[in-house]
Amino acid sequence: MLQNINPFQQPVHTGFNAESTAQEVINGISLTGKTAVITGGYAGIGLETTKALVSAGATVIIPARDIEKARQNLAGIENIELEKMDLIDPDSIDALSERFNASGRKLDLLINNAGIMWVPLRRDSRGIESQLATNYLGQFHLTAKLWPALKKAENARVISVSSYGHQMAPFDFEDPNFENRDYQTLLGYGQSKTACNLFATALDEMGKKFNIRAYSLHPGSVYGTDLGREEPIDLYIQMGTHDIDGKIKPEVEARLKTIPQGAATTVWCATSPALQNIGGVYCENCDIAEIDLGQIKHRYDEPSTIRGVQPYSIDLENAQRLWKLSEEMLGFTFDAE
């Protein structure tokens, strides 16, 4: 096995597949009495994840940047609580965490689902590149601050919704904020998702003594979300998924996942009994992913080939190095004891 790589990083043949839906995955599972936090749980696959967990009996807290949009999208769904929070605003993360911890409640599931994709170069108030700040450092910060509530659950799971996009770039430890290299949105996105994978790797190592297990995942190529609203159409044309008029090719669209299928792996990671004694793995299609050593031939116009996990993104040494850098960038220590 590869050095510094979790030996459990290999498919376990769950009986589910790329076409399985969130409701199929959670069928027969009870979450009565469980509490979940789902960032971005009011749109796209996050909303579908919320619906699935609520249907199984969970109470779901949804931190939202756009409260009004969240309220509209969640209308009619019971057992949810809305909280104001923006992942790129550290003060709002602190405020939400303080409110939750002060309530004395335990936290059974933390699903770091919210993110941005392929945006122009922007920086937050700290000078951190926006995809790194939102997709990774925000979830590191939120997880750190909610750690006491996760420990109270005594059997918690932390899920990082990552992406196949981690294959676009390893983490650049020398210049994560594009201060000394040209900004390319795909590289920014890729390293932010590599960071998600590394976070789950390190977090599981730290958390398993408290029965807190961590997972990262690729939801699949999903049609119908608004995640790509700022993506340059030229990128899609270059990848072969869209025609020269900017329209998605029908044969590609037909092979993309629906939103209920896109949420299935998140729900599987959050609830599957198959992961009871396994953590720190990257998952896809409701199973643990295969390590990509060059044997998988990828084609963006064939979504079924967009799979596999790069070793650099699940390497424990890289993960521990990133953990220390993250604490330096955020200016606090993640006290995992």
C-alpha cells in the first residue's frame, strides 16, 4: 500500500452506485434525536441532503449567507433552524458557534457542504483567495469552533463535500494565495478541494479517539445546481461538455447526475453503517473511491470517468502540514483534545 495513505481507501462494494438517490441511501435509517449542521443546506445538493436527513428524523440547523433565499427554499420542511453565517466571514462563524455551544446541544453530524466554484480572483478581508477561504478555511474554522459539541455526541461524523476538482491541483504550500504566481481559477478551485480531502484525513486521525469520524467526497457531475453560475463558458467548451454556442451537449446532459443522485454520497457518508469503523476516506458514488494511479482514463464529456482520488490529496503527511498552515492562516489553534 502507498506510504502515508489510509489502507481503507478502496471500494467496499456497498450495493449502491452512481444512480442511487439520497432517499434510497437513507431508507431504513433512523436519525431521531440527532442534530445536524449543514452549510448551504438550502440549495442544490445541500437542500436535498437536508430533506433526506429530516425525513429520517433529524433536526437540521442550516447556516445561510442568504437568509431570505434559504427561507423560501426551505418552506414547508419541518425540524429545521436557520442561522445567519457566511463562511468567508470569520466573525460570523464565531458568532454561530458560540450560540450553538451555549445551547448545550450535542452535534451528531457536521456537513460542510457550501462552496464556490471557478470564480475570478477575489480576496477576503484577510487577503485570502476566496475559493480557499470559502471552500476550505471556512469549514476548518467552523469545525474547530463546534468541536466541543461534536465530542458531546460521542459518535459524530464530519463530512467535507469536496470534488473531483481536487485532481486539478495539489495544495501549493509555498503560495496558496496566488501572491507570487498567476491566478488560474481552476488551480484555485483544485487546491481548495485538495485541502478538503486533506482536512478529512487529518481530522479523522485527531477525532477517532472521541468517536468522531471524518470523510470527504465527490458528489458527482450534477446537473441543475447553481454552483457554476460564474464559470466562464469557454472552460466548458474546452472540456468538451458544451458546444460553441455555450449549450450543454444533450448526450452529456443525459449522463449527468440529478440533484437527488448528487446528494446520495453525502448522505451515505453521514449515515451508512458500512463506515462505522472506517474514517478518513474519500468517497464517491456511495462507496469509498479508488486511488487514481494513472489507470483511470478521464474524459469530461463522459461523467462516469470523472472519478478516483489522487494520493497527494489523502496523504497524512501533507494533511498534517496543511493543518499547521491552516492554524497559522486563521490565527488560532484547533484544540482537538
